[in-house]
Amino acid sequence: MRMSPSVAVLVLAQGIAAASCGSRGSAATTAPSAIVGLPVVGAVQVRGSVYDTAYRALAGARVEVVDGPQAGLSTTADGRGEFSLAGTFDDTTRFRATKDGYVSATRTRSPYSWVTFELGVVAPPIDIAGDYTMTFVADGSCVALPGEFRTRAYTTTIPAAANASPANASFGITVRGAVKGWDIQGMGVSGDYVAVWLETLVEQIAANTFLSFGGLAAASIGTSGGSAITLRFDGMIDYCTTKTASGRYEDCYTGAAAGHLQCQSTNHQLIFTRR
């Protein structure tokens, strides 16, 4: 099941540069699992993370218990945006995260004691709504990739509603030209900082050939936006062939894979050009 951006941001706390095959065999960084086990009531440790709407950890954010016997108990997020609180909480206990310059957010404890916050900046995010050509440019060192696939273009639309308020600065975009089911990617805006979380974006080149992208593309773009948005893409580009013409991308990560040509780099680019 595809991760939502609010879950995917947990990946960033472990380091985007460590991108590797996910549980479905994707080229994207694997999200660490939340605490697993049966729901608990009573004395527990609640852990979580605080990020802005562009997937950046918010070190120093204050997290406090809103209600219940531990109301008023608080802590601060560490350098990775993570926090923990120990006390008596049930599944209705609410927690609030705050940080100067950001809109506060309140969440209820999940059954598995992981709470994730995404805080929007007080000022509305930069307006980048519109129709775009979305072009990946591989790092020049990626000589292992076939030349014709080191630059690849798709189209997408960034919706106007995404820029209406801080609460709507994290959203999904559909990439046209990608395989259905692998075509919706997370995008976030915080002030003038824009980020695209590529869990895995897949294009089918032939019945047994696939091109995929996984990682994080992000940059500050200034206050004007302009006709082109250039983001540094830290992640993996993978050219995969399968042994049979099944048309299934999943075969790239089973015994049906014939081979991979891959390039991991912090210096790929993802460029959005207005159409």
C-alpha cells in the first residue's frame, strides 16, 4: 500500500541519501515502521515526529499533552524532528505541536503510539499552481544509464487549492505518462521552499522495461516562482528489464528481473517548466 506524504516524511529522519529498495522492492527510501503491536491503554511511551509541510524536520518544536491525566506534560523535538513522551494516555489523548513562525497542530494518539505533525508556516506558501512539464535530468556521472533515459519528461498539474493556506500546503500530484498506481507523488510547499517526495515514480518503456525514480527533490525557489522551478533531486534512477514481457513493474524486484542499471546521486535535477 502506498505511503501518504505524512507517513513518508518519517523516511527523512533516517536520511534520504540512504535510498534503497522498499518493501515492494521500489527504488525509493524505505520508511521505518511505526511501533507495532496491539493497541495499549495506560502507561505508555508516545513517540512521533514534527515536520513542516515540505518534509523538513522541525528541531526544537514543542509537543505537549492537551488533555487527560498528563495534560501539560511537554517535550521538544530533537534535531531529526523526533520526540517521545511517557505517561498515562489512551486512544483519545490529544497532543499539540507548536513552533514560532508556524501554525500549531493537534493530533490524537494513534493505537500504535506514533504521532506525526506537519506544521504550515504562518504566511501562505508561494503560489506555484499551474500546468507543468516535469523533467528529470540525471547527474552527469550516471554513465551506467542508457543515454536516451538520462533526461525524461512528463506532465503534471499543481492544483490552485494547494496554495490557499498553510493547512493545504501538502498535497499529491498526478504525473501523466507514468504507470497508474505509481503516478501519484507527494508535494509540499513551506514558504518559498518546494519539495517533491517520490516514493516511486514508474514509466513503462516496453513490455519488459521500466524506468523509475525514488527519493526527494527540493529547493528554495524565491518569492516570485517564475516560469521554471529547479529542484535538486537526491535519489535513485533505475532502468530495469524483466525476463518476460509481463508488463508488471513488480517483477523488477522478484526473481523475474533480468537486470538493473541504476544511479544513486544527490545531484540529479527535477525541473518544472510552465506550459
